[in-house]
Amino acid sequence: MTTHFDILIPGSPIETREVELAADPGYDAIARVLAPWFGKTEFEHVNILMPDRTTYSDMFVDEMGHPKGLPANDAATVHYVRNAQVHHIPGWEDVWIAGPAIVFHRRVWF
């Protein structure tokens, strides 16, 4: 199944790519897609609400972005905050994403 995803890198334009993934790709297939940005294991899954506010998708961020001192990723933070506001997640005002983020255009994490 052709799957589109956006690459959100602080200070760079958003880039969209596509990859062939199974409907339920599993950890190993997702990790292979994410490896160029996060290495083998340094990613964290974030459930997000897409801009249409009716569709959920999956975003992956650098789980060590803050300790590494990576720059703020405003585009990724917008995705996080949208979901947090709709679901009334406490403390969302103080959260920001650091470093690269990958946003899939469909659910891939089950």
C-alpha cells in the first residue's frame, strides 16, 4: 500500500515522500522508514489529530530531542497541540517537540 509521509525538520521546508507499507506494517517496517532520521530506536510515537480534526494519524519524534538540545520543531508542535487541546490533555501549554518529526498521512501504528 502506498503510504505518504511528511518530514518535518526545524528550519527546513516540509517534504512529502511515499513508501510501500502493509496495511498494518509492524514495528520493523516502520523503524526502517524512520531510521534515516532517528537511527534504530530513538523514536517515540505520538497520536495526532490531523488538520481536518476528524482523522487521526501517527507522528514519530526523536525521543531524546530535548536532552540532545535539538531545535524546536514548530510544525510538529502544532500537530501535538491540536490533539492535546481536543482531548484536554493537561500541561500541553508547556510541551514542544524538539528535532525532526515524521507524520504519516494514515494510521500505521496499531
